[in-house]
Amino acid sequence: MSNLLMKPQKRNGEGKILHVSPESVNWEYVGFEVYSLKEGEELTKPTEKNEVCLVLLSGKADVHTEKETFTSIGERMSVFEKIPPYSVYVPNDDTYKVKAITDLELAVCLAPGKGNYPARLIAPEDVGQEDRGSGKMSRKIHNILPEQKEADSLLVVEVFTPDGNTSSYPPHKHDEDRLPYESYLEETYYHEINPSQGFVFQRVYNDDRSLDETLSVEHRNVVLVPEGYHPVSAVPGYESYYLNVMAGPKRAWKFHNDPDHEWLFPK
């Protein structure tokens, strides 16, 4: 199996099914975890050096930090309801406690924190929604933690791609620290598929093709994007959802399209 593809494991004692850390994948900034909690179960974790964005993928929960309490948050029971999620931002050097009110799928997005911002609720009405692309490149975007919103490092967005469409397209990259033209950002893609027995294809490649992998991605898989272009194609009959987490030395999303495919966006 490709080193860029991670599959879910059986729940451990905390309910964790997926784990990415900078140490485990040999990069610097992005961490990502998914917990599958049963009704009534609790998860308590220190944030340590990281800021954290807790995204309620599905289900309802109470969330406590050292200074804040957010009770009975969560609305959607499936990501494919396509309504924005409830999320909670937690700074570094804090602790969060999540109690599942219903069965709960929880994404934990991590990146280096600097303690500049307090814990806060990101409610559905705080999430920017947009339709991006056209035709077979159209998709729906939920900007959970974009660069216009307060955070030290994290950028978090979720994307819904209709069956038969391609997103993260035209192919683009953000692997060079050369602002204002391009920013260096590591990225994870957490995928869900509807119906869940389906799959999507994701290609990750760079200009000289020293990296060039095409992955068959199934429900609850994570794809690592350390560099290069990274389009996603949803096959007919199966809707695609993915949650992106990005972070790098500067909190800016500036990307560079693959010049071979620039014609797809005529000026």
C-alpha cells in the first residue's frame, strides 16, 4: 500500500480509528485524528504544543476546555446531509473534554499553536459556504477555519463533490514558500464516500514526477499530501466528501495550478 494512503483501524481504548502526526509521517506541521465514540463515552486530551480544531463530523456532544463549555452541540447525523458542522477551536496549552451525547464521529485537526487566540465555538452560521467550479468541476465548499478566521496555523475546509465530478481541480499545489505567489502547506485529506462501499481516485504528483501516485481511496481513508498536485475524482454513483487540514510556516493559502491544465480556467 502507498505510504500516502492510511486506512482506519479498529477502535482503540479511546475510540481512535485514525492517527497522523508529524512524527509518524515525517513532516513538520499537520496532525489529524478521527475518533468514533459511542453514546455516553468521553474523550479527554491535552493540546500541549498544538492548537486544535475539533470538527463534529456527525453526532452531538458536550465540549469543555479549561475556560469554556459548549453544551449539546452538533446537528448533522451524516456528513452527506451537507449542512455545515459544529466545530470547536482550542488553543495550545489547554485541555479538551468531549462527551458524546449520541454516537459521535469526531475529527481532531492539529498544528503548532502560539497561544494567540482563546477557545471558541465555530457554529454552522460561522462557516462560509460556496459553490466552486462549473460543470464536471463543480463542488460545494464549507470553510470551517479559513485564513480570514482567527488561528495560529490551522486551515480547515470540507468539500462535497457530486458523483462523476472532479475537485481540487484544475490540479494545484502549495509546496513552495514563495509568497505572495505560493505558500508551503502540508495537507491531509480525510475521505468519506456515499454509499460507503464506493471509492474515489486521488492522484498526487509533482512537476518532475519524482512523486507520481494514483490512489484508489475508500470510505474513511486519509491521503497525505506532502507536496505536489492532488486532484480528486468521484466515480459515477458515489458522492465524495473530504475534510482538508493544512498548515505550514505561514498561515496563507496561495496555490499554483499545473500549467499543463491552466486552459481549464480561461481568463
